[in-house]
Amino acid sequence: MTPLLRALGVGKRFGGLAALSEVRFDIPEGSIYGLIGPNGAGKTTLFNLLTGIYTPDEGHFEFGGAPLPGKPHDVCARGIARTFQNIRLFGSMTALENVMVGRHVRTRAGLFGAIFHPAGERDEEAAIRARALELLDFVGIAHRADQVSRQLSYGDQRRLEIARALATEPRLLALDEPAAGMNATETATLGTLLQKIRATGVTVLLIEHDVKLVMGMCDRVAVLEYGRLIAEGPPEQVQRDPRVIEAYLGAETTA
Amino acid sequence: MDIFLQQVINGLVQGSIYALVALGYTMVYGIIELVNFAHGEVVMVGALVSLSVIERLAARGYSGWTVIVIGLLLAVPACIALGLGIERVAYRPLRKAPRLAPLISAIGVSIALQQLAALIWGRNYLHYPDILPKTQYAIGGAVISEVQVVILIAAAVLMAGLWILVQRTRLGRAMRASAQNPAVAGLMGVDVNRIIATTFAVGSGLAAVAGALVGAYYNVGNHTMGFLLGLKAFTAAVLGGIGSLGGAMLGGLLLGVIENLGAGYMGKLTDGAVGSNYSDVFAFLMLVLVLVLRPSGLLGERGIEKV
Amino acid sequence: MKSRYLPLLLVVGIAALPFVTDIALGRSWVRLLDFALLYAMLALGLNIVVGYAGLLDLGYVAFYAVGAYSYAMLASPHIGIHLPLYVLLPTGALLAAAFGALLGAPTLGLRGDYLAIVTMGFGEIIRIFLRNLSITNGPAGIDLIDPIAIGGFSFSASHTLFGFTLPGIYNYYFLFVGLTTLILLMSKRLEGSRIGRAWAAIREDEIAAKAMGLNTKNLKLLAFAMGATFGGISGVLFAGFQGFVSPESFTMNESVMILCMVVLGGMGHLRGVLLGALLLAILPEAFRPLAQLQQSAFDQVYLDPANLRMLLFAVALIAVMILRPEGLWPSPVRKRELHDKEGDDRPLPPSGQPTGSDSVPGHTGVSAADAGGVA
């Protein structure tokens, strides 16, 4: 089976500095795939390249067998949705409205529909609302639907971001450190949520600092260091890789 | 007469004034990422203050460059005070506000200054008294007047001074650090508020000189003169690469020359259909063109965006 | 009781307003009401651009001018063409929209400050053209423009109804009330629609909006063209109502005034914008006695009321931004948004957690200052 996402020698330079070079990996459909690495290893850069915020200087991605288009909204339309490391919700909109925006790319009503409210548009609005509520329920914050997103607790904001991303009907959900700032209980619930998401057939790509979470949940893990991929494989294998231990895990355990 | 050379000379003179004004835009933008819409109005205030002084002195029979210098001695501090006041009242409280707020505040300051000037100096065009020497020098088929020579020299000296200030002094280093990253500069012990205020002060001082020179050059001024001048200087700053000092200087000179050449030849090329009435349109088209083709300008770095 | 009878009361009140005004203040005030309604339409149009999509347009009056001149040239002896309103209203609207798209397409991908300055320049350029082109009759402008007429009904003529003779300004009043209501309704529906939500998302966080699949450039262009359309329509009505147009009606000050209406009233909030427009449109009249007062006291007008008024508006603009950014009558949501930003009460990740955003160079989009959750 062809992998859902392939990174084919992707590289990016900022000025003279190579932030990423020659990154290659395959993400099998239906898996939870972890991407770890020390600070500044290039994880978020990789995300930004993947989601079209930046174009790679070398190599490219293949998604569902075809090369990825450039613009962020096209990438989203193709089926890749993301969250942000430093949460970026639409702050003054309610939780529900945030998720409804996520439906934009899968719905069609335009100016005419907005102004004349034909039956088709009304049905679509109703469907958007229903689906958004469903997703809020799915991530477990349905009771917060009408709250302004800025006023939600940190953990709820993270979940809301996931619900908003799911609203775009992604085949690949890319999460940038979803457990950052969460306590142990919250992290555990997040783990359950990710399993639930995978169960619906969505592939998950996870950038994480919490090595335990990654190792415990991911089917495969890639390790970045100084912009290069130093190991890739199932967690047990990666965990034993001496280069990984030295570069990342070793430092982590002694810290 | 060599029209081409003449237009280039005129362009350089006009361009050096643009450059002085553009520096104010670019410095402020570099440090707080705000298009200071009121900057053109500061130039206007500089021009009108110096004019008021010059008029009074001329009425007592004084003439020559000393009168202009005395006008400057009053206009520069007035504009610096104005610049500091604007920053303190209209921009500083909004530094953390959503993006639209400081922009709207800036446009408010710009309009307020225009109207205030109209109330103080009236709405009609004011004419400068005839006090400057009319000496002209011939070079290679074109002429350059003494006023033009003085403008070129003054602008060059000021720009060199600014360059030394920014590149070679402690204050300059703090300014550059604050422009790079205000938060980090603050942590390193730089008083960022003070640096921002200084930036406004320097920009406003340059604007005052530019205003006085514009007045001396064209011999007229009124409360609306800052608008187009400001727009053009901003265009120059964008052309050179906003945030870059060298860019503002280069952009100013370039815009001045292009504009003058355009105005000189446009009528001919279009058989009189498009006359020099449209030279202002020219600068604007240039702005749009630069923004579309190379938003980072000639010397600007591409902005750093954090995601 | 209040809520049940309020709509009815409102309708009666609006219908009675010109009559009451006429009797109490005089006929010139009815004319002022008409102008206030024209401004209301303009402000509602600009509100789509500034209030909904968060784009600062400082040359909005250019679209007003395009609409007005399109009507003036095609319904006057100037060229000798007299086309009917049902042709010219859409023409003016479409022409203005086309200008909006033309200006917006290259610049809307850039950051907001650039748009502000480009629109400001554009407003001036349009005026320079109007002043210098012979087809627009230069600084003198165009006069003897046909009044607005639908079928055989001319709005400028007096008509007798139930024994009352209503002069043209009454007809225009009711026409403008109708159209303002229509624009209000359209705005309201846009606001709550899929498109309106997308605009709000862009206003709040452009990068997140892009990542959620929004084609931000097209959506911004849509807002821009939509605002321009309303500006064009208002322009057509203005030309027919006033009977002549000249470049001096379309100065930068006019753009600023319309912006003031939107901002003072409350960006993005329809009632606020409406209130702002009506208030600021009537205000100049309140300044008139000031000149008379000076005249009688000093035999001379020292402080020009027109300048004084603009000065006051400008100061109000600054004061509102600093003290009450949500405007006089804000929408509840907008109020939250603008006030929360300052303290930013969103929970921060505990210290020690890297908010390390790999900085990425780019030539479009929002700046670091915009990018919420700054490290």
C-alpha cells in the first residue's frame, strides 16, 4: 500500500542556515506517527513546509500519491489539517463558531446564498452547525460551545483547536505539541482522544516533546536533530538507537 | 540645454528631500512596525514654522542663508517635540492593541495636525519671501542653482550623520537591537521606550529640515503640503525596502529621478495627452508596482514571520 | 410591551421624521437627513471592509466618486446621454466593484499597512484624474444631472399625495430609507453567513484562517469589492440627488469622515455604524452657529468651522482608539475582542515549555506582532 504522506528529500534554508535537509519518511495511512527531536531541530519548520506556509528549497511532499500543492488553503482542501504550537484560535469567536469556520473548506454557500437565504443555504448552515456541535462533543467540550474561545481553559483550547482541524475533514491531522502545558491527567485524556481520532480513519502526525506519550502511542517515530533525520522506525527500535539516545533521550533523562 | 541631465539634477535634489522624509518612515517602521501616517504632517509643520520665522526676519530686512538656518533652529526642536508628543499620546498606549488601532490613531493624528495647521496658518498657500541668492552654475549643458546645491549638501551631511549615529554609537546599537527584537533588547537592559522615543525624535528632526528645504525650494507651503510629500516619501521607503536606512536613501533619490524624468518625457511620449499634471500619479503607480513585484524593496530583508 | 411595539414605533417614527423635522427645524434639515442617509449607506459599505474583514481602506471615497461620475456622465447633457436608473445603478455598482478588485487584487495579499497607504494614494489619484480629464469636465465638474427617476416618477419633482404636496427631498428621504434598510439587511445576513464567519476569522488570525482552508486573498477581495459596490451605489444616488458633481466632493477628508463614522459607532456592529453615520452627518450643522458666534463677537471668523470640525473628528478618532476601541455602540463580541487583547488573558503554557517557533522568512502575510501567542 502506498503511504499517505511521503517526504521526499525535503530541505529548507534560512539565509545560510540549513533548517532542514534531506528529510525522508513515509507515513502509513491510518497510523499515529510521531516526530520528535530537541528544540530547534526543525520540527515546526517541517510542519510549516508541509502545510504550505513555506515552500521547500529542495525535495517535496507526496500526499495520497500526488505532489502537494503550494498554498496553505489548497493543502487543507487536499486533506491536511493542523494545530499550532502556540494555540491560534479565533479568539473572540465562540467555540462553536471556531469549529464552524473549519467547515468552510467543505461547504459552498457564497454571497448569493448569504444574502437571499435559499433553501440550499439554510440546509447547509444547519448541517455546518450540527457537524460542529458533533465535533465539539467528540473532543469533549460540547458544554463550552457558546463560550468565547479566548476564555476557555488551556486544555480546552487545545481540544478546540483539534475539533476545528477535524472539521475540515482531514485525512491527515498534524498536531504541533498538543500536550504542551498539560498536566498528567490531561495528557492521558489527550492520548485517548488521539486513539479515538485514529479509529475514525484519520492518520495522525504528532510533534511532541513528551517522549513517553510519543513512545507509548505512536506506531512509528522519526527523530530530527539539527534539521536531519537521524532515526526512523517503530518506537522500540528508535528507543534503542544509540544516536537517538545520545542526541535526545540521553539528554532528556539526565535533565 | 540638456534636458536629460537637467531632469536628473532636479530629480536628485527632490529625491534627497524624499530620502530625508523616507528615513523617518523607515526608522519608525523598523522599530514598531507602524506606518506613521502623521510623518508627512510633521514635515509640513517644519516647513510652516520655519516659514513663519523667515517671514518675520525678512520683514526686518534680513536675508540669505542665515535666515533659513535660524528658521531651522526653531523648526527642528518644534518638530522633535511634536514627534515625541505624537508617540507618547497616540501610539504608545496602543502598542499592544490589535493592528488596526494604531493605524487608525495614526490617521487621526495626521488629520488633526492638518486641521490645526489650517487654523493657525490659514488655508491659503503661503509664499516664502525672496531672500535667497539666485546664483546658478552651469554643468554640462544643464544648470544647478545655489539652493539646489545647498539642499544636496545638507541632505548628504544629515544622512552621513545618521549613518554614523546608527552604525557607530551605543545609542545606534540599542536602536538596531530594539528593531531586531524589542523583547530581547529589553531583557538586555535596553530601555525600549526611550529608544522608540529617540527614533521618533530623530525622524522628526530630519522631517523638520526636509520641510524647511522644501519650502525654500518651491517657495510655497500650506497645511496640505505634507500629504503628497508623505505619500511619496513612503513610496521611496518601500522602494528601497522598508526598515532599511540605506534603502530609504536610495529609494528617495531613485524616486526623485524617476519622477522628474517621467514628468519631463511623459508629455512628449504621449503627445501631450498625459501631461506633468499626472506626475503624482506616477509615484503612486510606482508604489503599487513595487509592492506587487518586490514587496521587500531593493535593499530590504524579507520579513521574519513567526508561526 | 417594549419589544412588541418597538418595530411599529420605529416605522412610524422614521416615517414621521421628515415632517417633524421640517416643521420644527426647517426644510434645509430634511435635506440634511437625506445626506445623513447617504452617509449611512457609505458607512455600512465601508463597515464590510473595515469592520467585518479588518482591512483599513483610507480611500473609500474613490468608489463613491466612481459611482457618482458614472451616473453624472451617462445621465446629463455633458455627453448628451441619458440612460435610465435601472441601467445606471448596476453600472455604477459594477464599475466601483471592478475598481475595487483592480486595486485589491495586487495589494490584498500584502500586510494591512500597505493596503491602507495604497488605498489612500488611490483615493487621491482618482481625484487627480477627475480634476484633469476633459471627459469629467475637470475641476468644474458636471452639472444638470438627471434626477433619480423610476418609471415616470421623478424623485426631484414635487408630488401631491392625499392633498399634501411633497417636495423632492421627501421622496429622496423615503427612497434612501428604503435602500439603507436594504443594505442593513444584506449586511446583517452577510455577517451571520459562512462568508461572514470567514471574514471574522481572517480579521482575528490570518495564518490560522489560511491553515483552516480559507482562501484569504479571495475572501478579502470579496469584502473589498462588496464594500466598493455599496460605495458605488451611494455615489449614483448622490449624483442624482445633488444634480451636480465635482472633484471637491471626493477628498481624503471625506474618506476619513466615513471611517470616523464606522470607528466611532463601533466597527462591525451595524447599529453602531448607523448611529455613527447619522450623528457625524448631522454634526456639521451644529458647528454652523460657531461661525456666526465668532462673526458677531469679533466681526471676523477666526476659527474656520470646517477645520474645527475635522479637527474634532480626528481627535475623537484617536481618543476612541485609546479609550474605547469598540466604539460608542459596539457589538458584544467586538468589545470582548478589543478589550481582551490588551491583557491577553489566554492561559500561557507553563514556563520552561518552549514556545520556540522556528522563525520563517516570508514576504507576505502578517508580521510577528500579529502572530498571537508571542514567545
